[in-house]
Amino acid sequence: MGVHEESLTVLSFSLLPALALLLPLLGAAGAAAGGERRPRVRNWSAVLSTGGTLAVVVSLLSRVLGEGPVYFELGFLRLGERFSCGLEVDAVGAFFALFASILWFAASVHAFRYMDHEHKRTRFFLFMLLTETATLGVFLVQDFFSLYLFFEAMGLLAYLLVIHSETDRARAAATKYIGMTVIGGLSLIGGIFLYLGYAGTTSFRPLVESAWLTGPFKVAALLLLIAGFGVKAGMVPLHIWLPDAHPAAPSPASALLSGVMIKVGAYGILRTVLSFLQAPAAHGAEGHAAAGHGAEGAVHAAEGLAADVRMLGLAIIWIGVATMFVGMLLALVQRDIKRTLAYSSVSQMGYILFGLGCLGYLGAEGAMGMGGGLYHIINHAFFKGCFFLAAGSVLFCAHELDMFKLGGLWRRMPLTTLFWCIAALGIMGIPLGNGFVSKTLLHHAILESHHLAEGAHLATAGWVKAAEIMFIITSGGTIGYITKMTYYTFFRRPDPEHASHLEHVREAPGWMLAGSGLLAAGVLFNGLFPGFLLRRLVGPAVGTVPGLDAHYVEHLAHTPIFLWANIREIFIPLAIGLGIFALGAWPDLLGVRRRGPDLFQFRLPRWLGVDFWYLAAARGSLRLLFWGKRTYAPVKEGVVSLCRRGAEATVYAVREVIYPSLTARPVSWVSRQAIQLYGNARRELLPRIREYQGDIAVGALVIAVSLTLFLIMRLM
Amino acid sequence: MRLLHNYHYAAAMVLFCVGLYTVIVRRNIIKKLIGLNIMETSVFFFFVSLGYLDGGIAPIHAGAADPARMVNPIPQALILTGIVVAVSVTALALSMVILLYRQYGTLDVDRLMREEEPEAAEGGKEE
Amino acid sequence: MQESTFSVIPLLAVLLPWASLLAILAFPKRAERLRLWLCFLGSLATFGVVLSLLPGVLDGNTYTIKLASVVESLEMRLTVDTLGYYFALVVAFLWMLATVYSMSYIDHKHNRFFAFMAMCESFMLGCAFSANMFTYFIFYEMMTFGSYPLIIHEETTMARRAGYKYLVYAIAAGTVLFFAIVAHYFWGDGQLGFGSYGVLSLEFASRAALMTVFFTYLAGFGVKAAIMPLHGWVPDAHPAAPSPASALLSGVILKAGAFGIIRVCFNVFGADLLRELEVYVVMASLACITIVVASVFALTQDNLKRRLAYSSIGQVSYIILGLAMLAHDGALGGVMHLAHHALMKGCLFLCAGVILVKTGKKNISEMAGIGYQLPITMICFSVAALAMMGTPPSVGFVTKWLLGSGSLQAGLPVYIVVLLASALLNAAYFLPIIYIAFFRWEGDEVDEHGERHHPKLVFGKEADHKLVVPVVVLAALVVIVGIWSNVPGFPYSLVSKVVNVIFP
Amino acid sequence: MGAWRHFPIFMITLPLLGAVLLPFLGYARERWVPYAALLPLGTSTLLGLLLMGRIPADGFLSYHLGGWEPPFGIEIRLDYVGLFLMLVVCGITFLALVYSRRYIGKEVSGGQRTAYYVLYLLLSGAMLGFVATGDIFNLFVFMEILALSSYALVAITGNRNPVRAAFKYILMGAPSSIMVLLAVGFLYSATGTLNMADLARRIAESGYTEVLIVSYILLVVGFGVKAALFPLHMWLPDAHSIAPSPISALLSGLLVEVCAFALVRITFSVFTLRSSDLVMGTADAVGVAAVAAVLYGGIMAILQKDLKMMIAYSTVSHVGYIFLGITAFTAEGLTGAMYHMLDHGLAKACLFLCAGNFIYLKGYRRIEDLKGAWSQMPWTCFAFALASLSVIGIPPTAGFISKWYLILGNVKGGKWLYAVVLLAGSILAAVYCLRVIYYMFFQAGKEGAWEESWRDAPPAMLAPVWTLSLATLFFGIFSSLLIPSLLKAAAYLL
């Protein structure tokens, strides 16, 4: 019943979370106040506020690691006792908040100069800072209710960052983005509702005495939650907005988008998995508590639930695999640097999901998977941020992002090239780069999962093995496209027709170098001293997670990295990657004209991409809708006019036919009839009457008598 | 032979029918009025005959008249009122007949009523 | 209800709007500014009077005053209970803002418009404070006929036709309602009052009888509440009416029907009886159909106010759905939505009015770049529109959340699907407006990169203050009420009192 | 034995006396006649008000003329309902008389003005007596006076159409009164008495015979013609729309109802054997006729082009209301009928007087002519709107209360269908009233239709109109003044 005690841990009050949310708001206010008239005020307020936030978050993290979770009562949306939005920070949240604020700091530093050639700068800074508040908010809460609050805010605020340049491309991308955001948000809140019904609370720690819905609802809750977060995480097949949105945004923004925002999705999935991980324990306790069924029933239920979570884990693993593989494939065939980076982000998210999937699959022993995931999250934040900022510098200096039109930049912008290469080391997972560490951890995690499956003779063992193979192949592909991009952008001699306007390219200004340099340093540091982060950050963060086996956490914290066994693992992917690169780039390497099918120029038909079908579906439904309206309108008109005509007809009938016939004086009508009758009778009868006067007199008398008999009988 | 005893009722009925027939059938409004009067008369006759007593005497309580042989005075009293009413109605109606004849130049009820309906035209408007 | 103290304040609140009427009668032709300001003061004073009751109501007192009575069981009585007070607060507040707005919006026949505004306000307050169905019906009918001149104020052919349609619907509904009340009076053996747990019960009458009463009530109020088969007048009346009037229409007057249904469900039938009769199924299904279908219709409209009108149809059914859940949170959300929707939709319609006044544009497709001509207005519009989608932290989110958890309490998560579908459709028909207003413009220009850039847009001059201030206030409230909805006087503080009693 | 016991007879005789004396004044000082005519009516109104508190809701005041004991003497039998109706009659006749001065001064040529007032007083006196009398033959006599004066008043202007309408009226009215007379004769022959209470007792003893059937049917038909019950209403639209407006107000505001009330008296306090299928059968027939009246009258009113014609047809349908209330045979229904007499009297009188205003100022009769009337005659139009709201039955006007009780009564009587019909009737009423209101308020007038600016009717004509329209409102809001006692009285009648 670890969960039970966990849920009862005493929280200590702290102002830091609120401060972390407040500072960016102040910065935003300052930026807005500065405006176009006092740009320096604006930029400095952005830099200072993000820096301050970074400081605050660091102290927050140290405190959380020191003395456990802290809370700050935020009086928002208090609907009775059950729903209220309050800040509460545990190690994992603080951990995410940390690298988020690092990236924001770097981005704002970089944006200091980068935004010079953009328009509507004030709006950019304003919304960048607001988005930081929202994003940090997501990390600093402990229940889905509050999380949804900040999550939605973040999604909608980021819209302004995506659409910033307001070119047609940006608008299209932003439309796609907002659509996906709305859908994701809806499926998210749907999932939260079901989770509420499932766990009896919106907190990440399910209530012990919670009303459990039956299986289908639980599964639906899981799917909806993961889909909701997955949209942000760029999870295949919900990734379609990502490769459009990231390049469309200004470089600092895209650094943030792919450095942090998609991690928010990963964070959400992590939280989901953890919450469902804790469920069995809670359910067991509930089973004991409930007088209804005995302990063994509870145990059965618990096992059943564990199995569920394992299946969930496998599902996530494979989602991760699909994501990383598809992202890799698409990244290979791009020519736009930022687009390539965007697809690479998709693929890297695949790694992270992969780790979380291992966590789910291993259940209580999943420390390794989670550690790998977290570590890779940091790493990806660093090198991808560095990539984007460097790409921003390239764009800023060379006004060009098509790698085939660039080349030989290493002479003109050496520092940028250096940072780029460091980041490349990181992402490729070469030792000394940070990627190596996290990929090693992930690989261990999948191996552990495989051992578990083998040991328990699970039917899913084969799938796990296959996942591992896919993992290695994808790593190879990653190496391939990174090499390609680096080679074409920086080292290849530019084509003569493009060489002309690469003449004047100079090194990027200091502010931008500072931004990317900061991150490059991070890459190297993490790569060189993995133990530091593992013991100081990842280990403790994982350790605070309830329901995880402490022994495995310990093991994670002291995993040896630089072993031959691990380094050996690199060679296979390296071989694959270089092979792919050689296959695609040999003409340029050998300096011959490229002919025939070209791997790097290869374009898949549109109908293979999911978004083609999404758009088709959306357009189709809209067309259907309007068709329905067009057809419905005349029908309605017809009915209405029919009714009206009917009414008119009735009125006419009444006025022209019934009314006269009613008001024609019956008296006169009767009289006319009677008179005719009388006239005829007279003409006919008069002669005869003259003959039979006497008889008629008698007859008349008789008639009169018979007429009056009735009354007389009564009267007497 | 009760019928012979009550022949006056029968006569009243016959008169009433005759009056009604006249009112309904005749197109000349004056004849209609006459029919009305016939009806009224029949009703009066009926009333008076209610109080009639064979060999009855006027109900004057003077001298030693036998109350049992007096006719019932109430109907007669009522009928006096009724006659007054009837007369006044007839008078009014006749005056109207005169007016109508002046303005429409006819006494034929159909021709009268076949004139333009009042609500359609400004007929009611004073000239 | 517990014992209630005598007080003239409700009567005062009902009578105060007529003060502006006096102002109009005082100088019908001269001193226009003074006259208008007096009208505004009238509504302001009304709001103040209503507000003055707040502390007492929060303490749980109820104030009552008897106006007239036919017989003991059939009397006209004003009573301020928590529910009625909540409605009255919404009415008085929105009316005050609408009056300010109209002062600069209405350009002809001020006297008629303001006179009928004032009358309708007094009638609406009467509805809110009614102590029994009899009184409610009386004020309701008067309000129906009083709001007709507001609808046809423009006196265009369209307006006339809309007004005609409105009258037809309203009169038919009134008749059905009348029948319902007589049947209620007959079978409830003369108990027309509002009881905390309902007054009808199966002791008095048969099941069929009670169902008849309920459905006639539903049909009678449903026309005002625009439940789907009976909604025909709404999409015509809203675009035809002047914007403040249409804001009031969908903000408050539609709610008069919804409020009637609330009264019927809570105070006439009571939750248990409804559960027993199982009529809530019909309510819920009608509401769900309305929510979805209305949103789909809204999607196809190009006329802004028409689109808003359809969205109102859908939104008001949220209230019905919340009631039909017969669960604590559902009822809470539904009743709170009454105020929430008033705020949001009021803001949206007033924004539409500003657009109409400043640019004369009716259709969404013409509104490209309007966000730069009217920045403040359109920002407020966006806030309200996002709230309609249920974006936190806004009133719309509160509603959606409560309804969702209510449907879980009711054990019918299927409602959640409806809510999400409606939210999706809301997004589908509100976001394009914002997008068009801010991010699209005529005459893009092409730069050297072949990228098209928008022309340099400068922020236009905003409309008259009287137009903008109400919009801003409403937009601000949309967020503030959403965040701190438990502040005394805000919806949660009032409604939870009522609902906690009914669904302990 | 206070003096107030003599009030009823004074109330009746004062107008008649005035009618006798007025001609002399007419010869001497014709200008004074209108004012002098107010005197008796005002007095009787006053007396009635004084009497109001005296008569208990569940009792009656029996006054013997000249001290002769009934059944020999003539009895005035005044119960609460009767007094209530007498007050309505007094009030409305008084107001219409106030209105008449200007109107008649314009419409009727000099010589006939005095005649007009004489007949007017006759009419009102006759109505009062008709309501109050406890003797069935007096009922007939008063009815005849009433009918005579109304014939004459319809034709008072002496023009083509009025005379023709009046003659039509006679042609249907006279036979009906003869039928009533015949019925009286039958009753007398069957029971040997004419006093109502006496009749009731004897009928109760003797049980019912065919004679009673015949006489009851004759009475229903006879009064039905005067009350313009549906199939027998032919005379009403012409007469009411052609007559001078105050007279139309009286005819459809009072006369119709008084006759309906006579039928109530006959039914409830003479033919007391309600168990018998005699009354029940007739009542069903009457109910069917009333349903037809409600619908037919409403539809016809919608179809009219002439304003007064429309109002007259709405009277036809409202007579149907009253009869539906009576045939419900429940206290609520009867109360509704009674209250509807009041409300309908006020509202209809008000409507006709408003129409009179239009005719008086502009000579406009057609509904189309009233477009934009509001801009020039606001007071009249407002009064018209208020009264027609009462006709529709919009709360809080008196029409709402009466409709409430009518429907409630029918529901309690188990006649759901009739309740629905009443509702349908009110919908029709809404249609034909709101059309006029719409024309008045929201339509622009034709060119030159209202050229001279801001000239409403003179106060002498506005005052009655407004009094009436406000009275509908007053009796709607403060219906508690009458309803409880009416309920008790109705229960007592049953």
C-alpha cells in the first residue's frame, strides 16, 4: 500500500511556485509596456524575467529534492471542495520545469537580436512569456484539473507564436496547429472526465476508496488521455501539425516548440502512466477495505490491472517505435533544415515514448525506462534547442534554409558550426554526446523488458524483441539524416549558382551565439558527466515516484555508462547510418552529377501521409454539411410555402364560400323555396281545390286536430 | 270528448302556425309584420283561454258572486300588458317600414337585403 | 421554503424601471441626452436595489410581498429566494449594460425602445421574483408582449417578419403554458407555489396526469428556451433585432424559458418525482439533439448574428441537459450556465453590434482584418468566443466541467460525448471568426522572397465609449467570474446553496 | 327593515322615470338633456354601490312590490350575482352616456337627440329590471322594453343601413320574444304561477313533463336569439356594427350578457332539476353551440375588414365563452362566466367607444385606415390596446382571470375538450386583436391619412374610454374583491 502513505505525505507551503508563474507575467507586462517605442526595455525585461524564473525554478527544485513536495494554494476555479486549482510541485514536475526554464532563458537571449528582422516583436515577446507561464503551470500542478487549465492555455497561446510571421505558410500551419490543439484538448478533457469517474479524483494519485468504472471506460480514459497528450507530443499518427508548425515559427519559438512544448505532451503521458501504475495498489487496498469481496478477489483484480498496464506499456512502446521510425524516414527526405529538425523532433519524441512504454511494461521495476525517458527529454531539449538556434543563426546570416542551396558555412560561421556539431554528436548518440547516455539507458530498459517477458513467458516477448531491433535501426537512420544535414549545410562546397550570395555571410551576432552556446555546453556536460545528472536529478526524481521499486531506482542512479558493452552497441547504428548517408550523398561526395533516383530528393506521394486523409476527411465533412444545408433549405422553403398556401386557400374558402353560405339569410332562403313550392302547388292544385272544397276542409280540420293532439293531451 | 273541450288550444296552435308561416314565407315586410301580429294574437288567445271557465263570470268581488265561477283574472291582466307591448313593437316596426320604403323604394325583403352589405362599404357612414 | 420576512424591496425592484418610463413621458420630445441618462439611471438604480438584497439572501433569508390575490390559493406574490435572486441579479446587471449600450446604439425612436426596455426589465424581474407559477406566468406573458417592439424596432421587412414569427410562437406557447398551469392547479390541488422539494406528488394525481402537466410545461417554456423542434423564431429574431435587444434576447429572455423549466424541475416536480416519472430521459435527449444540431446549423451561417443565435439555441440547452442529469454537479452546472451564457453571449452580441455600427458589416466573410479596425472589441470578442468553447479559465469551462462531472455522477458518460462534440463544433464556428478578424486581410503584398505579407495595418479608432465599455466589462467578467466563481454574489455562491439543498 | 331594502326598486325605476320626464325637459331646454340624463343613472349606480355590502354572497334580497306577497304580488329577487350584474350595467351605461354627449351631438340630428336619451334611459332601466325581477312575466315585459328601445336605438340615425339592420333585428327579435311569451304561458298553464321561486318549488314537486321540456327549449331559443348564441346570432354583427358606437357598446357589452344571465336564472333557479336529462340535454346542445360560437366568431372576426364588424364578431365568440362557463355546471365555471360578463362588458364597451373615437374624428371604419393611428391619437390607441389585451386574456387584465376560471371550471367539470376550445378561442382573439394593434402602432399611415397633427378625441370622450380600459386592468389585478364572493354565490346558485 505504498501509494496510500504516499498520498498522505505532508506538504510544505512555499511561495516559489507562484513566483515562478508570476515572473514571466511581470516580464510580459514589462515587454508590453516597453513596446515598439522602447525596444531595449522590452528585450531586457524578457531576458531578465526568464533568467529570474530560471533561478527561482532551480531553488524550487533543490528544495523539492531536499524536503519533498511543496504546495501553494491558488484560489482559482474553486468549485466547492472537490475541484480547485492549486499549485503543487514534486520532483518530476520541478525537474521538467527546470529544463523548460533553461530553454526559455536561452530562447529569449537568442531572440534578443534574432527578432530584429521580424515584425510585431512586442507581440512575440508578450506571448512567448505568457506561454512560459502556462507551460510552467503545467509542470507545477498535481492534478489533471489544474493541468488541463494550463495545458489549454499553453496550446492557445502558442498559436500566436506559430502564426507569428503571418505568411501563407505560417497561416496554414497555424490553422492545422489550432485544429489539432482543439481536438487534443477535447480528447484530453474527455479522458480527464473518465479518469475522474475512474479514480474518483482528478489528482495524479487515485483515491484509495474510489469508484471504479468497468474496463471499457478505463481503457477509454487511457486512450483519450494519451491521445490528448500525444497530439502535443507529436505522436504518430497525430504529429501532422508539428513539421509544419516548427519551421513556420521564428527560430526561438521553434526551439521552444520542439524543445519544451512537445515535452509537455511527454510529461502528460508520463503522468498518465504513473497514475495508472499506482492504480493496482490503490485497488488492492480498496478491495481489502470493501467488505463486498475478499482479499483474493482484490488480488485477482490487482493482477488483472497489472496486466492491463503492461499491455498499455507495450502499446506505448510500439507507438514510440512507430513515431521514431516514421519521423526518421520523413526527416531523411527533407531539404529544409528546420523541417528536417521538426521531423527529427517527432522521431526523438518516439524515443521518449519508448522509455515511458518500458516504464509501463516493467511496472514497478520500470525505473530504468523512466530514467531513460527523462534523461532523453533533457538531452533532446538541449541538442534540439541548440539545433534550432543554430539554424536560426544560419537563417539570420544566410537568409536561406534549404540545405542544398547552402554549403561551406564552416569557414564563414565557425562557432555556429562548432555548436551544431556538438549537438549533432548528442543526437547521434555518439559517446561524449549526451544522446549516448540516454539511448544507452533506453536500450537497457528495453533489454530489461525483454528479460522480464522471457522470464515470465509472456506472449508479448517477441514484440519486445522486435521493438528493440526497430530501435537500433532508427538510431541508424538518425545518424544518417544528421550527417546528411551537417554535411550539406556546413562542409560541402556550395554549388556555383548559390555560391554567389553566400559570399557576404558573416558569423552570427553574440547574443545568438550565446543562446546556442549555452545549450551546446549543456550537451557536452551531460555527455561527459552522466553520473551527475543521474544521481542529482534523474535518480531522485524517479525515486519520488510512488509505486516504483526503490531497488531499481538505486540501480538506475548508478548505472555504469562508459562500458565497452554499451559503446559496442553504437557500431551497428553507426554502420547503418553512414551507409544510408553514403547511399544518398555519394554523387556529391565524389563530386559527380547526381542522376537517377535520389534518396535525399525522394518524395513520397501525398496520399501516404496521414494528414492528407485528415484534411480530406475534414473537407469532406464540411462539404457534406454545406450540401446538406443546400438541400435542406429548399425542402424547408417548400414546406413553409406549402403551409402558407394551404392557409391562404383555407382563408379564401372560408371568406368566399363558407362565409356567404353561412350569412345568406336562411330565412329568405327558406322563404324563396317555400314560395316556389307554394306557387307550383297553387298552379297545380287550385282547379282541383275548387272541385273538392268540402273534402279539403275536412282534411284540413283533421290535420289541425292531429297537430294539436299532442299538446292537448299534455295540457289536460 | 276532450278535444271539443280544448278546441281553443287547437285554434291557438293553428293560428301560431299560420303566423309563423306568414313571417317565414312572405317576402313583403308588411305581411311579415302581419304574420308577427298573428302569432302574438295566437299567444294572447292561448293565455286568455287558460283562464276561461264555462259559464264563468267576471271576477268582481261585489255582491254575493260565487268565487268558484269566476274566471282567472291573472292571464287577462298579463295579456293587457302583452297587447300593449305587441302594439308598440308593431308601431315601431311599421315606422321603420316607412323609412325603409323611403330609402330603398321597395318592400321586398330580398331586394332589401340583397343591397350592398353594410360592413363592406362605408354604408354605415352618415351622409 | 422557510419562513420569509416581509419586505417591499422586491416590489421596489420591479417598479423602479418604470422610472425611466416616467422620464420619457416627462419630456417625450426635448432634452434627449437628459432623457437617455435618466433611463440609464433607472436601470442603474434597479441594479443597486437588487444588489442591496445580496447579504440577506446569502444569509439564507427570503423576502416576500403580496401584490394581489384572487383567492387564497391563487395569489400574486413576489418572493426573493436564492434561485430567483440569482436570476434577478443576472437580469438587472445585463440590462444595465444593455441600456448604456443602447444609449449610443439606438438611432431612431428612442422613446419606444427605451420605454419597452424598461418595461421588459420590470417584467423580467417580476418573473425572477415570482413566488408561484401563477405570478410567473403573468409576468412571463407580459414580458413576451413587451419584448415584441424590441424585436421589430428596426421596422425593416425582415424585422417585421421575424416579429410576426415570434408572436406566433409566443402566443401558441403561452396558450400551452396556460393549459399546463390550469392542469397543474387542478391536479396539484391548488398548490401553485414553489417548494424546495417540489409540490406535486403521485398522491394527488395519476402518473399520466403528472406527465401531461410536465410535458405541457416543457412545451410551453421550451419555445422561449428554444428547445429544438420549437426554436424556429430564434434565428430570425436575433439578427432582426438591434444588437442590445438581441443581447438581451439570448442573454436573458431565452433564459426566462429556461428559468421556468428550472422552477418546474426543482420547485414544482422535484428531483425525486422526475426520477420517478422518468421524464428526464426525454428532456435529456431533446437537449442533446438541440445542442448538436444547433451547433451544426450555426456552422453553416455566414451572418454573424445568425450564427450567434444558433449557438444560443445550443447553449441554452446546456441548462436543460444539466437539469436532466438529476445529479448535483449537473444541476449546478446547468443553473450556473444561465448566468455564464448571459455574460458570454451578451458580450458577443454587443461586439457584433459594435462591428455593425462602425463598419456596417453583417457577414463573417466580410470581416477580414476587422481586428485592426476595432482592436478592443475584437479582443473581447475573442475572449468570449474562447469561453464559449469552454477554454479554461473561463465561465464556459466551469460549465463544461461541472456538466461533465455531473454526467459521471448520473452514471451516463454518454453526455460527455455530446459536450465534447458541441465544444468541437463551437470551436469550428468561432475560431474562424477570430482568425478572419485578426489574421486575414484584403490586398496582401508580395515581398522579394515571394512571401506574401499583409499591408502595414494601423490600429483603428475604437467606437464610442458607451459601446465599448459594456463589451469590455462583460469580457472581463467572463474571465473573472470563471476564475473566482465562489466570490459572494457570483454564480457559484448562490447556486450551490440551492443545489446543495436539492441534491445533498 | 332599513331603507336600503327599497334601493333595488329605485335603481330600476329611476331611469324609467327619467325616461318619462326627459321629453318635457327636451322641449324646454334641449341642451340640458345630456346632463339631466346622467342624473338617474348616477343615482342608481350610487344606490347599487351602497347596496353592495348588504347582500350576502349566499343569500338574496326579496322585495315585494306594494307589499303583495308572492305569488300574487310582483317580487324583486336580488341575489349577489344579480346585484353584481346590475352594478356592471349601471357603471357601463353611465360611462357610455358620458361618452354619448359629444358623439351623438355630432351623429344624430337635433330633433332626435332627446329621443336618443329617452330610449337610452329606457334601455338601461329595462336591463336593470330584467336582471333584478323575480317574476317570469316581468322578465318578459322588461325584455320587451329592452328589445324595443334597442331596436329604436340601432335605427336612431334613420339612415339606410341602420334602419335595415334594425329591421333585421326586429325580424329575429320579435318572434323570439313571442316564443318567450309562449313559454311563459306554458309554464303558467302547467304550474299556475309566475313567480320564479314558486315555479321552482312546484316544478320540483311535479317533476318535469313534456310541457316543461317545450317551454324550457322555447325559453332557451328565445333568450338565445337575444343573447346571440351561435346559430341565432345573424342579427348581431349588422346591428352592433351599424349602431352608434355608444349603443354598440351597450348592445354587445351588456344586452347580450343580460340575456345570458336571464338564461342562467331560468336554468339555475327555475328549472332546478339538474339531475334530469331535460336540462342536461339542453345544456349539452347549448355547449356545442357555444363551442361553434367561439370558433366561428373568432374566425369571422379575423376575416373582417370593418373594425366595428370585427368587434361585433368577437362578441359572438365571447358569448360562446360565457355559455361554455355556464354549461360547465361547476362553481368555477359559473364564476368564470360571471366574471367574463364583467370583463367582456368593460373591454367590449371600451373597444366600441375607441372605434367610435376613430369614426368621430376621421370617419374611419376600416382596419386598414388605422395604420399609424398611434402617432395622432395615442390615448385612444393605448386604451384600445389595453382593452384588446383583456379580450385576448393576457395577464394581468380581467380577461385573464375570467379565462382562468372558465377553463378551470370546464376542467373540473371534466370537459377537457371545451377547455382546449377556450384556449383556441383566445388564440383567435390574439390574432384579430394583435393585427389591429400592429396596424395602429407599428405601421406607417397612408399619405394624408393623419394630416392634422396631434389631435386626439376630446376629454369627454377619452375619460370613459380610459376609465373602462383601466377598469379591465383593475379588476384583473384586484380580482380578489369579487372572486371569492362570486365563487360562494355560484356555489349557492348550484
